[in-house]
Amino acid sequence: MKLKYWLKNQEVVNFGDYISEYLRGKLAIDVDKNSNDFTNLFLLGSVLDEYSLFLNSAPDNSESVNITWGCGVRSDEKTLADSETALFFGVRGPRSAKALNLSSENIIGDPGLLLPLFYIPNQTQEKHTLIVPHFLDTRSDEEIVSAHGNGEILRPKISPKDDYFLEMVDKIANAKFVFAGALHAAVVACAYGIPFGFLDAPVIDTPIKWNDFAESIGIKALFHKSLEGAINWYHEIALQIAKPSVLIPFLYAPFVFDKKALDNFDSGSTKVDVSQVLDLQRTFAINLQKLLHLRDKAIAEKLIIFRERDELERTAEGLRRERDELERTAEGLRRERDELERTAEGLRRERDELERTAESLTRERDELALEVEELNRRILSILTSKSWRYTRIFRLF
């Protein structure tokens, strides 16, 4: 499997997306070893839409399977509900479950909530109010403070190393309040029990993901322009927050992690019964077998489909060639037809000319016939007249 997240392998990454990398290391997930493996693993993030998954498909799009764990949708559209290229092993929240036609049992929460199992933050004496804008928020620190209130600006842009990631975790876990324009600033604050609020920035990235996470912990997402309003809101809803059990995500894990990772479970700020987790190894194995079976079935079915597609494309290409040949033949026949029509038109003109000539000759013939008839009458008349005179002469003799 290949671990996937936004901006992976870039010089600067997003704090929230790097949680995937950190969890991969802590859980010792076996990924990124086979460069020809087009099975992708998404541990968190709003990646459940056709476009995001398409970007991570195999070059020929023939053997790609996208496995997701604790991820969320980007819209309410049910475009992936019947997907054959994505396998969902738990989702972030109720909105994602509904969009994918999954039961509430598949809601495992955001995996960022698992951080206290693996990391105890360094404590500091000073507690600051943090404003964490979105990764793509282009406003200056001064503009953000002026618009939303007096707080320390903490940008979620970090170098892709655990030290930089944990430094930001420390700042959030030691904050007095976290005003989050980046969702995972709120997720991590919630994980460590730090008060948080949702920042009403000029542009709110993927609004459904905020509602998805908020509903997964038993509250409604409400965005605030002012820091004061966000703090007052948190005091009103603090007792309603109910984080999912940290064991639930592992019930739906699509991977088996190194048993050494279990040693970390009761060293964090959240205590977990390791024996319970050990019992889950059987479930992990079943999930993995299910995964492999589904993946192999999906790949086999896709290969059949792609072979059929290739055969159809070859047939279509043959038909296109035949069509082109028929079109060329038809074009030749059309040219012959046009030539014959031009010849016929010429012959019609010649026929019409001949008919006019014949008509003229007929008139001339008729006129000559009349003239001949007139001459015959005159001759007959002359002959008749002379015969009478000759008869009289003969009688005289």
C-alpha cells in the first residue's frame, strides 16, 4: 500500500494532513515499500470524492484500489456510495456515513483524536490564545487579528518532520483557547481537552467537513467572527462534547500494526486497556483478509472489464476504419454521381437542342410540302388549260 495525503513529499506540508505520516510511524503501518503497488491508503482528511481519488489512481487506471480509514467526504453528493475503486474502513462522522450509505457503526471519528495515545505534550507555563488560519488563508497576521480578535497567530504550514509537527502539537495542547480556521487545529485541541472554536474566515474550506467532525463529537458546528463569541460558544457546548472511544478506530482498521506500537497505548494522557487492544488483533486479521479478498476481487473484476474495454475499443477502431472506408467509397460514388449528373445535364441540353432543330426542320418540311402542293396545283392548272386549247385546235382540223 502507498500512504497518501495532500502535499506529501513537498517541502512544506499541512499540519492536519501530516497527522497521517505521524500515525503511520507510530502504528508501524507497512506502506510505501512497493513502487508498483497501486493500492492507496488514506488515514484521514476530506478525500472522499471522485476527483481526489482519481488523482491517486494508477497510471493506466487499471489496478487502483483506494482504502480509507477515518476520512470524510467533501460534499453531500453520493457519488462514491457504489464505488468499485474505494473501500471504506470507517469514516470521520455522520455526514460522511450518510453520503456513503454506511451505518452509524462505521463512524470512527477523526484519527487525529488518537494523538494522546502516542504523545504527551511538553508542558509550558504560559498559556496563549491561538488563532490558527487555514493553510491557504492569504491574509496577514495583522489582518487576521484585526478581523477576529487578539490572539497569537499559528500557521499550519510545517516542514514534513515529526519534530516540527510535535512542536505545533505542543503549542495547541498548551493553549488557553484555539480559534481554528484549520479543522485539525480544532481536532487536536479537542483530543487534548483544550477549548476551541470554529473561525468564520472569508472562505471556509469544505464546510461539510466541519459539520462532519462536530457531529462526530456530539455538537453542531457554529462559526464565529470574533474570538469572544467563539469562547462564549465553547462554554455553552463544552459539556455536550462526547469524543468517540479510542478503541473504535482499531475495530475498523484496514491494517495490522506492529505489536510494539501497543506499548505506547497506556503511556499517553488517555489510558487504554492493552488487553482489549490485543484481543482486537484477531479483528485486525479478519479485516485484513477482507481487505485482501475485496482488493483481489476488485482487481480481477477490473482487469476483466478493462480487457473487455480493450476488445471493444479494438472492435470500435475496426468499425471506425470500415466507416472511414465506406465514407471514402461513398464520397467516390457521390463524385461519380455528380459527374454522371453533369453528363446527363449535357445530354439533356443536347437533346433539347436536337428537339429544337428537329422542330425547325419539321416546320421547314411542312412549308416545303405546302410549296410543292401549290406548285402541283399550278402545274395541273396549266396542264388542264393547255389541254383544252389543244382540243379546240384539233377540232378545227
